[in-house]
Amino acid sequence: MPDLPGRGRSEWLASPAHYTDRAYVRAMSTLVARLDVDQVDWVGTSLGGHIGMLMASESGTPVRRLVLNDFGARVSAAALRRIGGYLTRQWHFASVDEVETHLREVHAPFGKLSDAHWRHLAQHSAVPDGKGGFRFHFDPGIGMRFSIPILLDVILWHVWDRIDCPVLILRGEDSDLLSRSTVDAMLKRGSAASDGRVTAFEFPDCGHAPALMDEAQIAVIKNYLLTD
């Protein structure tokens, strides 16, 4: 499970302006090449789904099967504004306990997670800030991508139409980012859909995005990827 540039243990890029779709695709393409494999199965949540779509749409793609977790060919502008408002803030916490309390509130749409899951997210989402507290484990410059207000939905049908590998679309029942109507359209439109290679599954009691941490959600993905 790779850390994208600017996140987790990956290095920060030289300028916030460098955090682009092209940079992410280039980094992931390089990683796949270094793995020295012919094909990969791609499971991407939100931005990870976007990158997966971009890679799967390319000629000669190494993506064998694509799993899109609450991401699709039309992305809600309102949801992106919500996410942008969160990323552009400078968050600081006194303790990991405070990080966990915060995550439980803002990421409630992830679903009904166990105490151990929330603790895991808190421990891996924050690092010491050098001032006796904690900050989120990513480059604050990433938020600059959202400094310009997003007024219109992001349309990616031109990408979706080129994807011809098998695709599983996952959606949180209450998602504000991926609408059910978009999923319905993806099941009918594009190269993969025309060949009957697109399926969808909706998880109850969660929004954007299903955390994919409980056994029931994991089983859906395992069954899809491991069944010929």
C-alpha cells in the first residue's frame, strides 16, 4: 500500500504546485515498474480511485482489475469543497487521543469502526509536530490544490470511456461524493461496461468513504479479485 507523494513516509514535493494528477500517476507508474510485475490489481479509495482510473485508461496499462472505492466518472463539487475546506486548515492536536476524537467526528461517514480501528487510524494519521503536539502526516501544501473554489462537478467520462479492464465500483450508501445515478450510468457506459465487465456494490451505514477495514467489506473485494 504505497504512500502517495507528500503523504506518510513519502517525501514532500518541492512545491505545492507539483501535487498534480500527472505527478501521482507518474509516481505510481514508476513504482509498478520497479516491482517488476506484468500486472497489478488496483484498489483505490477516493483520490486513489482517481489515480487508478487514469492508469487503467492508458494504452498498455498494467492494471488487470480495478476497484473504485467511492469514486467515479462524476464527482460532486460540494463534496470536493468539503474535503478542500478540511485540507486547507492547519490542524494541531495535543495528543493522539485528541487526534482520535477528531477523526471519529469528521470521519464518521467511514462507517461503524471498532475502537481498535479508530486507534489505528489515529496512530498512523498523525506525527509529532516538534512543539509537544501532533500534526497530520501529510504536506500541508497539498491543500493548496483546493485554494480555488470548486464550483462545478468534476467530469471524468472521457477517462472512464477508455477503461476496458474489469471494474468493481464500491459506494457508501450515504456518499456525498459519488451519486447512485453516476454508478448506474457507469454500469451502462464505456468500453468495460459494453463488455459486461463492470459491477457495483453499495455498503450500508456509511458515506464517503467506506473504510474497508471490517471483514464484511474486505470480503467483497477479496471475492472479486480472487474469483476468475
